[in-house]
Amino acid sequence: MTIEDIDKEFFFHPFTQLREHQQHGPLTMVEGHGSTLTDTRGRTYLDAMAGLWCVNIGYGNTEMAETLRAQTERLPYYHTFASMGNEPVARLAQRLIAMAPGEMSKVFFGNSGSDANDTQVKLVWYYNNVLGRPEKKKIISRRRGYHGVTVMSGSLCGLPGMHAGFDLPLPMVHFVRAPHRLWEQQEGQSEEEFVRDLADELERLILAEGPETVAAFIAEPIQAAGGVIVPPASYFPAIQEVLRRYDVLLIADEVVCGFGRTGDTFGSEVFGVRPDLITVAKGITSAYVPLSACIVSAPVWDVIASGADKYGVFSHGYTYSAHPLAAAAAMTNLDIIERDGLMRQAKARGDHLAERLRAEFADHPLVGEVRGYGLLGAVEFVKSKDPLTAFDPALKMSAAVVQRARELGVISRALPASDSIAFSPPFVVTEDEIDEMAALARQALDDVARDLR
Ligand code: PLP
């Protein structure tokens, strides 16, 4: 049996068209170096997505291998329940608090962005229960947002595909529009009016639900999987004014933006977000080992800590919470990013990416928008620019372009909610590699467009 046959026979793939997988089988990668992946047949690909927006220091880093070997020999695992600790995790928590924006106090560790966002909601609920506000539990999220796949974090996603078949979203989750200029900004509406419109929508929802029932608002600084949607500069300040008025906490989901993808340490710093709770994952270890964290502000921590009087033990945590291998990997990953100036490099490469994507796509008749920030970019396809008309979703335009690009040797990612393809390469990507990614993606679009006629 080939590895592909074994895969088809036994492996239940996440986020996969299961019927098509049975026909076509997997593409199996066996090796990675820098921004390049190699498959079982020896074909190489430029990974324009750093895996799933996460291998920020690039593949095959030997310092990470050495750290993992050394920590495995010293202490591969011990739990952190009931006041047990380990060295790497205490140091990592201290470092994250020093790095995080605002008045942050404590770090709770998990294993994925999904479980961290789930934890955030439990923290918010616990907080309001300690405060004696048992009815203040609703969470507001945004359409096109992506926050994970657990029952709660999947509910927080503003992507209908994430709910279908799973009986989601949970009833306490509500949605407002995303700040997606292309589709949400009315003709003739200034940016200021657009932002006002979005903030008013949020306020109307809070008032309609009753402010005493609304606990938190969750947002990615840049909505990644929903289409790389970059908010107007005045968006978060306007949203936060509303949240403060009604005593609604803000959870910043920094799973993609955190640790340099925007060129700054956190997307919150770039877009004026002042979070009460911050979720991080992916880039904290460059995905070498699973790790996530909830960074909790001092005022929220104070309330939660006082919950001991009411509830006794804080009964939440995972076997793998604060795993020493993951914490050691995170420390080395952050060392590498700092020492090699990779955040600055991400910004510089991001500027180059933006320039190349604009050059290849901006004037294309089937491209509605080229957008991005830092080392994040997207190209959104439309059937017509004037009048602005989307492709029939059944055509799966972005998926077709990504499939063709892969045949040409570039791995991008289709973001079906906005019919876009995404670019989020490792911070170590070279300018030449970016040129090739953009040029081959353009060729892929032209090839697909030719077949449309
Ligand atoms: N939040 C954001 C913004 C994400 O992009 C993702 C994953 O892509 C998640 C949360 C969920 O993270 P995970 O897949 O590690 O559960």
C-alpha cells in the first residue's frame, strides 16, 4: 500500500471534502525548509501560507529541534494542576505579560486557538458569575470571523459553513457585520460614515438584546480566514466606545496576527485595540508544537481570582495545559524572532508582497480587491467590477485558482467566504520567492479564467 492508500483507508481528515478525498487522495508532504515544502513524489512547493498562517520562522529550524531535544531529555511533561509548575512555562508567562499590550496580568495555557477561545468565553462567564451578574452571558462576534471549531469557538465563527450540520451556533452568540469595505461600505459613504454605521449596528444589537445580558465582543484585529479583512483605522476605537458604554468585555483573537505577522508584536497595537482578554496560538511556537494562551488583564484577573471564595478550586484546565515542551519551543521561537529581527522583516516582506500582488492583480477584470497588511495579503475575485457582482459560489472560483496554483508549485489558500485567495508566507520568505508566488498565482488565475469562457 502507498502512503496515499493508507491515508485514504484510515485517516479522517479535518476540513476536507470527504467524498472527493476518497477519489483523489491526499497530497502528502514529507519535508520542509524555509518556505519550501516537498511531497512524497519529490515535487517542491512554495508555501505562501506558512502552513495555516503559522510557521512564521519557516520550516526545518535546527534551533527549535535542539530546544525540543534538550527539554525532552530534561522534563518532557509534568502537569500544572493543583499549583504544580514547570520552569519554561513560568518564564514564558512572564515574557508574554511583558510583550502584551495594555495592563495584562496572567496567562492561561491551552493547546489550540479553538480551546483558547472556548476558555475565554468560560472566563467571561465565570467573571460575570463572580460579579453576581448571571444573566450577562451573551457573546457578540462578527460575520466572516474565524475563531475555531469547538462547540463554542465554532459558534463564534461568522462563517455559515462552520455551522451547517453541527447544530451551531449556540443561542447566546450574536453577530454584527465585518468591516469589509468592498461589500459593506455603501456607495458614496465616507470611511467615517462606514465606521459609524458599523458601531451603530453594534449598539443597536446590544440595546435590542439588553446590555445587562451582553458579556463580551470577540474580534480578530485582521479577519484572516474570513478574507484578510483589514479594518479602517477608526474602526476599533469606535467599536470600543460602544463596548465601554455597556460594560462589555473585548476579546482580541490574535491567533493569526500575534507575534509579528502585522510587523508589530500584536495586531491590537496596530489597530488601536485595547483588549480585556487576548487569545494567541499559531505563531507563539511557529506551530512546531501545539500551544495557545489566554492573556488576561489585571481587572478581569482580580475578579476571577476572587472567585475562589465563591467556587473554591478554579476547575478548568487541560492535561496538556502549560506543556513544558511547548513552552520551551515558544521561548526559542520568540528568541529567534527577536534576535533575527523577523517582525521588522515581516513588515518589509509584507510591503513587497503588497506591491507584487497589486502589480499582478489590481487591474485584472476578475479581481474586485487586492488587500492586506503586514505579511498578510488577499486577492478577491468578482464576476464583474461594474456593477460589482460576485461569482456564483457554486463555481468555487477561489478554490479553482488555488488548485491550479498548486499544480504550478505555489500553495495559497482559498477563503470561500470572500471568494479570495490568501498569502501569509513565513517571515523568512525571500523577495524572489514572493515574486514567484505572485506571478504563479496570476498565471493560475489566467488559466482558470480561460477555462471559464
Ligand atoms: N482564531 C483564529 C483567528 C484563527 O485563525 C484560528 C485558526 O485558524 C483559530 C482561532 C483556531 O485555532 P486552532 O485551529 O489552533 O484551533
